[in-house]
Amino acid sequence: MNIFQLEVLSTVVERGTFSDAALDLEVSQSAVSRAIAALEAELGVPLLSRGRFGAKLTPVGERVLNHAHKMLDLKEHIDYEVNLEKGLYHSRLRISSFRSAATHLLPASIARFRQQFPSVEVTLSELDPAGVEQSLREGQTDIGLIPLPRSEEFNTIEIARDEYVVLLPKTDSPPPKNLTWEDLSPLSFILFNYAECTSAVKGHWAQCGQSFEVGYVIKEDSTIVSMVAQGLGAAVLPRLAALPIPDGVYVRSLPTRLSRIIGAATLATTPHAPAVKMFLDVLSQKGMFAHQTQA
Amino acid sequence: MNIFQLEVLSTVVERGTFSDAALDLEVSQSAVSRAIAALEAELGVPLLSRGRFGAKLTPVGERVLNHAHKMLDLKEHIDYEVNLEKGLYHSRLRISSFRSAATHLLPASIARFRQQFPSVEVTLSELDPAGVEQSLREGQTDIGLIPLPRSEEFNTIEIARDEYVVLLPKTDSPPPKNLTWEDLSPLSFILFNYAECTSAVKGHWAQCGQSFEVGYVIKEDSTIVSMVAQGLGAAVLPRLAALPIPDGVYVRSLPTRLSRIIGAATLATTPHAPAVKMFLDVLSQKGMFAHQTQA
DNA sequence: GGATATCTATGCGGAAAGCGAATAGAAGTT
DNA sequence: AACTTCTATTCGCTTTCCGCATAGATATCC
């Protein structure tokens, strides 16, 4: 049994006669006749009844065709996999990302992607969000990880949500589990001057009708964590940026939660290469990269 | 692409080497090598990486094999259908049934069965339940429809439940929708002397602590229905036996419901021929005869 | 380093399968 | 009866597939 025979059977049933099926398949009528005869000989049952009226399925032919259709569908899936592989072969994928997403989100995703497509060359550039946008615009980057929302020149999908947390230095008594604005009001804050975090925090405070004292505005997340550990102030920054958090620092949620949305962006006007599409599937856990759930 | 190539691919992966796969498949090692090479040439991608260590799937090979396994499963389904057809061809199915099941239940089932297996010769004998049992014992019947329960010499499956109803003649005022034992106590009843109905009804009355007057005991269900229509009494009999019920007769449920179970029986000691198995599936709406539900 | 073992790939010759063109046979239509 | 339209089969050729034998590569053993 081969795929051609199943295609012949399917087309004969669809067209009604061997002659019309032959035209459709671009082979001779005798090739169609012999393909069907060979299949019937192999299986040992008549699949079609035929005569001057053309050809119609027998009852067992109907049941066989049901399965045959599924096999033809699977052949299309195989062709898809194969064409995907051919499209990806020796292609490349250029990713840009701001630092904490580059450090904490991308490595696992890239590993997973390359497990399936080892021939794709992946590059990862660490840029601030404005740099990521620029690199997308200049065609230097295929996929950029940036905070959302973004302008309409980009197509975006949400990848993760990253909560802003309060880092507090170790003191004689630990801070309460749930902070209030009153707990925070006497504190001096170190803000994270990167990836629009400072403006997000200030906007959030304003929106909550609160005010706070800014002690420092620092670009390096690791420096901020160290300063908190040394008792120089409290900090507010995204959890991913704070990682890894040393023992000498408490982590608490804000009284009113704030999160940033991390998205994957592509340039809206650029058609996606197969590698880009596949990696977007990894990031959003779709298609073959859907999360395995217990059956 | 053909089934043999998919079997080769599957076996190579399972066995680890072309040489071991060749032994398994009872072909030469070079036949295995060329089958794989032909498949890779047709698809245009390498499915296996191989050398002195044997053969391992490439990533695209894994994805292709996933679909290939499903195709091999479908081939087994096709083989099953085909073997089933061969087993059934020119076989026969002998059914015996008591009258109302023969009249009302079997025709649709037999039609459905023969639509799929037109080559099976079906015979239907109408016998009372004792006659059905005897015919099964004597090997003259493959499947018998009889009321349940039955002795352990038979394997049985429940096919339907058939409610005993009260038939009442048309009078100046219609009977209440829900009859009470008081409503029934002044009536004279015509009982159905067939398929253990009389004993079932008497047993039910006794179990409910009631008594009733028996006017007639009649064997013909159509005669009973006519007598009720003529005002000669009320009747208690299974609904299927009463069909078709003319306009001049009211139908009501008993105050305490009574149903008979109609079952399909086969002789416990006899292995089932394929036609018997398939028809039991029709009756119990299993396998390929499962009820279609909206998706 | 050389010999050996074990794996896959390929050449050779023969058998089997598949192709299109042509035609035979059957059945429906005119 | 003649014609049309369908499938099945023959013919001659081409392609594919087979086992046997062997080439080539690589790991193991001495």
C-alpha cells in the first residue's frame, strides 16, 4: 500500500469515474485502474463497484476510505514538517532583549527551540527597550523582547508578567508580610533607571495618590540589590531584574500591585520567516511547543 | 511513500541498527538501507543520522516518525476492517425474537447492519420466548431476543426497557392522567397471554398488595387492543405489544410502574462469529454503531 | 600501528512493478 | 444496429526493488 494508491482511491470517489480521476491526477486511465486493482489485490476485498456508470464505494470501501483520508491528512502533516525543516535549514534567528528577560526568560526558550531545530543559528543581543525597537526598525533584529504596550508599528504577543516588588534591608524586626502605604511612606527609595521602570513606578505612586522620597536612581540592578543589602534604602523594581536576591534582603509586594508586561515584538510590515514563526510558538507555547498537560 | 518504508523507519528506530531491523523484518540489510534512502530522497530531508553506532533519529525524523506511527495504526485499522469483511462474507446471521420486539425493534437494527454488511444473510424467526431459548440451545439461532433475566446458560445484554401500560376504552369522560389503584379496582382486565406477560402482571399486582378481576386472557395483542376499543374491558400489556394504538383507546401508566427488560441472548458456550459480534454492537449501539452525537 | 569486528552504502544482475498507448469487452443511449 | 462511454487488459518499455557481494568508515582489541 502506498500513498499514491490512497490518493487514487480518494480521487476516484470524489470524481466518480476512473477517467475523470485520471485527468485530475495527470496519469492515464489504465494507471488508475491498475492502482485500484493492486490495492484491492493486496487487501483482498473489493473497494469499489464499477461499470458503465463509473465507480462507487462498497461498504467496506467506505470504511477503508475513512481511514485512508486520515492517512492522507497525516502525509500532509509530514510534508509540513519536512517543508518547515527545509525552510529553516541554515536560516538564522536574531533576538534582542532587555537585560532581565535576556537573562531569565530567553535561555530556556532558546534551548527548547534549538532542540527541535539545531540547524538554525540563533543570536541574542542585550539592548535597552529603545535599542530593541530601533534594531527591529533597522531590520537587524527578527524578534525583540520589550515591555508592552508598544506602538502599532510592531506586532506583539504577551510573553510574561513581571511583578514590581519592594526590596527591604534586614533590620532588627522583619517587615510585615503585607505592606501598607504607611509602612512605605517614611522610606527612602532606590529606583531602577532602566527599561522604563522609573516612570512606571512614579506613575503608579501618583495613581495611588501617594508620594515617596527618592534617594537614588541607579541603572545597574545588581548594584541596587547590593545597596539595599547594605541598608542604604529600599528599592522598587521588577522581580526578574532583582534576581538573584541575596539573604540579607526582604522581598514584599506593593500595597497595590504593579506588573509590567513583557512582550515579543516583530515589525508589523515584515513577513515572518519560518524560524521566526516557530520561535514565537516557543515563546507563547503554541503549536508543537504547547505545554504538555497530564492526560 | 509506502507502508513498508514507514515500517522500516519504525523498526530501525526501535532496534537501533539497520542490521537488526533487517532481521526483524526478514529482509536484507541493503533492502533496509535503500528503503530509508528512498524515503529520505522523496521527502528531501535526512530522517536518521547513522554510522558505526547504528542509527538515531534527527529532530525532523522524530516529528515525521510521530505521524508515521499514526499512519501505521490506521493501516492496522484498515486491516481490521478488511479482515472483518472477509470473515463476514457469505456468512449468515439467524435471529429469533418474540413478536413485538420482532415487529418494532429489529427491523431498524437489521437495516442498519445490512447497510454496512450487505453480504451477510439475515434470517428472522418469530417465536415465543421459550421457543427462542430452545432454538438457541439447538444451535438453530445465533441471537435471540427474549425478556430478561434468563438462566446462566445464556449470555445476555439489555437492549430495551418496555413499560407495561393500561389501555382503557373511550367513555363519556376521559380517565385521569395518573391512575391510582382505586381507579383500577372496579375494572375488569384483559391480560396478554404471551411472553410471560400474564405472570409478570399478576406478580406485580401481588407485590403491590392489590387484587384485580380478570375478564379474559388472550394471546393476540391486536385482538386485545380491539376488545378494549369495543369497551369489553381494560388491558395491561407492554407498550410495544400494544402498538399501533387506535384512536378509541386511552393509554395510561400503572400507579406503580412495571417494565420488562428486553435482552439479546446468545448461548454461553458458543464462540461468536464475526456477524454475531457486529450485530450485538448494533443492538447495544457500540463500536462502529455507536450513536452519533453532535460534535 | 595493524588486525579484526561491526556498522552502512553501493554495484551488479535479475525479478517485479508500473507506465502510456492501444484495444477488448460490457453496458447504456440514440 | 450503431454509437458512446466506461473499465480491464495486452504490449513493450522503463523504473523500482530485491539479495548477494563487496567497498568504505569507524570502533575495538592486541
